[in-house]
Amino acid sequence: MDVLLHQILSGLATGGIYASVALALVMIYQATHLVNFAQGELAMFATYIAWSLVQAGVPYWAAFFLTVAIAFALGVVIERVLVQPVENAPILSVVIVFIALLVILNSLAGWIFTYTIKPFPSPFPSAPLFGNTYVTSHELGSIGITLAVLALVFVFFRFTPLGLAMRAAAQNPVSSRLVGIRVGWMLALGWGLAAAIGAVAGIMVAPTVFLEPNMMSGILLYAFAAALLGGIDSPGGAVLGGFIVGVLENVVGSIIGTELKLTVALVLIVGVLVIRPSGLFGKVLVTRV
Amino acid sequence: MARLLDVRALHAQYGPTKVLHGMDFGVEEGGITTILGANGAGKTTTLRAVCGMVKTQGEIAFAGTRIDGRATESIVRLGVAHVPDGRGTFVSLSVEENLRLGAHTRSDKAQIALDFERMYGYFPRLKERCRQQAGTLSGGEQQMLAVSRALMLRPRLLLLDEPSFGLAPRIVQELFEIFRVINQTDRVSMLLVEQNAAMALRLADHAYLLETGRVLMSGSAEELGRDESIRRSYLGY
């Protein structure tokens, strides 16, 4: 029982990471109807930036917020410079751009920071909080930060004029232009936000998986499974999907062995696509032909 | 009176298909101009051309500045609101959010709040349904929403694309009555495209008759409405 509880709690901690990356995927999917395959590598690259800042003597939290800001700017620039020119190109061209971005960021990180695995600091104490034996402080802290980020994103989209304009631009670009919304910039802003959310996820997961250029590849797969499970067009669903996948992965992994953990994600992806392609909360798309 | 909108030798095309072949027309400051014509004559395209939604050649001047070739959102920000073909509702947002988006370019909070009340005054049904998802509204209600959303911009020029389309005659009457009020009290100039020629000619002061992308005839709305042969051949009433 104790073991199971422990597995569930640490599953929630990694689930929070998946939830963040899944949310970033969904945000870009909603605006462009494309899955950004480079989302994980963007997060990884941002984590390296955080690492460099910490190495340079910047205090942890200052480095944290600075990295989030840099990731945001990086996301905006990537959209404006690389994605915008292929806006009206066929889907395959855009996907190729995403994959190129993935490869470029990955190699760039390896080139600049080498492929040596690096430890990454956690801002939370190493002793368990409140004397519990189930969950480490870092796990608890990263759940807390993930939830805070998700709450912030929710408030931003729900209650601010800019958030409303971004939702409008994603949903109906033509009408959005007709009320004066600069749709192109809303897309860039979406990329910036997604990159910023990814950066938080990267920084939170790095102390457990360690820092290296391929650290996000598995996570992106889980996040993709989470987004599909929740419904690729539903931000709330993606978040819930993230937590479900995290727990499922951990519990199933402890029963059938950790080597088969990644299989859980793949089985989930195939299972969702076969049984319920729209996911738990996604809209079923009906098209007249 | 100066022309608020002045269009000269307007050509427009969708890809290789030319739709407008050199149109000249205008809207007087404070006036209502209507463009009439059969299906496929290029009425909707004309409105789209004015706010930069299609590729055009020729001159389009709004309040003395050239706007042809500018991005749609920049033209809108000058004070041109468009009630588009198909209403352009943000279907998964609430009625209130739809209206809030209409005021996206404005920052005068107190005035916006007053305008909300004004729109709910014109269309009480929108107030009843303000929390409802806009996609669940009836066709007539969505048309009211589209008009209100455009007015929330506080436009100088309102482009109306077949506002009567698919609506019950009583609602059309109501809607046109409100257009008149808006035109007279707020001095909003209008460019109205309509199938319902009788209604349009009664509201407008100036009219253009369009045939396959060319202006066939123009004049005061009264003149065009009186001309028996035009009425029978082109306006169908």
C-alpha cells in the first residue's frame, strides 16, 4: 500500500511536467492545428540557459525567472522568423520546419554545452517536507509550481483582454482581423507563452532526469500521449491527461518493470487514437463531405 | 459634403479569377450607400476589397488616406467595422466576450461599459443571453450580435454584408430601424450590400447597381427606386 501511494505521488510530480508540456503543445495546436515537435527541445534549450545562469552565479530564482523571460522571447522570435514565412505553406512543409527546429536545437545544445550529463540544482530542500516519507520536497515543490503555472495560464486566458484576443485569434482569424486584432502577433505570443511554460517544465524536471540534450525526448512522448488522452484541442484535458499519464506510467512501471515505462505512453497513444480519437474532452470534428 | 470612402477603378481577384473590373463608388460622410445586384455580381467582394481581405488594384481612400494594400486589422483600426457575410461569430465564446472583442482596439473603459448598455438596449435579447455560448444563438440573434460587435468598435464607417439574410421579416424591420437610429444619432456612415433591394433603397441615400463586377448605374436611392425598368429587371420587386 505504502509503495503504491509513493508511486502515485511521484507519478503526480512527473505528471505535472507532462501536463505543462502537453499544455504548451495544445496551445500551439489550437492556434495552428499543428503539433510542435520541437516543444521538448525548446524546453531543454531553455533549461541549459538556466544552468548557464546558475553557473555564472545568478541566484536560483533570479535565473528561473530570467530563463522564463528569455524562453518567451525565443519563442516569439522563432515564430516570427521561422514559422511565419511558412504560415500558408502545405502542412508537410511546416512539419519539416518543426522537425528541423528539433534537430537544430538538439545539436546546438550538444555543440555549445557538450553531451556530458550535468546535475541541475533543485530549489527545494533535500530533506522531505513535513517529515513525510512518501514524497520528496522536490516532487512536492514541482507539483506546486506546475499548479501555479497552470493557474496563471488559466487566469490569463480567462480574464485578461489579451488572453481573450488570443483565444479569438486561434478560433476565428478572419473575424479577429475584422475587430482589429493583430492575428500574426497573437500567434507569436502563443509561441512565446508555450516556450515559457516549457522552460518551467524543463527546469523542474532537470534535477530528476539530469541535464543533457536528449532529456526531453521521452517527456515529449508522454506529453503527446497526455495531450491526446485529454483531447488535443482541450487545455484542461491536456492538464488532466498529464497527471493521469504520470501516475499510470509510474504505477504500471512498478508492476511490469521500468524498462517498459515508455511503452505505456505508446500504448496510450495508439489506444486513444483507435478507441476515442478526440480524447476525453476533445471536440468531435464532424465535417460534411 | 466630403466623401468618407472614395473608391476609384477598383479591381479585385481571387487567385486567377477576376471578380471586380474597375468600380468607382463612394460613401458620403454621414451617408448610407447601398450596393445592389444579383448573386455573383461582386457585392461581397466589394466589401472585402474595402477592408483588405482580397487582392485589389485601384485606389481606395478612407477619410482622405489611401488604405488599399494595407492589412485588414490596420484598416479596421482606422474606424472601419465590417459585419461580414456569414456573421463571423466567435462560436465558442460567450455573447459578452464577442462584444468585448468588438471593443478590442479601444481603451476607454467607462465608454465601453456605456456602449455595452447601449447594445443591450438596441437588442435586449443579447442581454438575456449574454453568458450563453454565441454559437447556440439563433440566426437572427447572431446577426444582432454581429452588428453590435461591429458597433463596439465605434466605427466611422460600417460595412454591412446582407444583414437581412435568412431573417424573419419582422426582425429585418427592427434591424433596419436600428441602422437608421445609429446613422442619425452617432453619425455612422454605412455601406450596405443587400439582396432585399426595397429595404435597402428605403434606408440608403445613394445607390449603385452592380453587374458582374461593374457599376451599371448609380444615383440617389430615390431615383433608382423610382425607375420602373430598373426595378423590374434588376431589383425584382
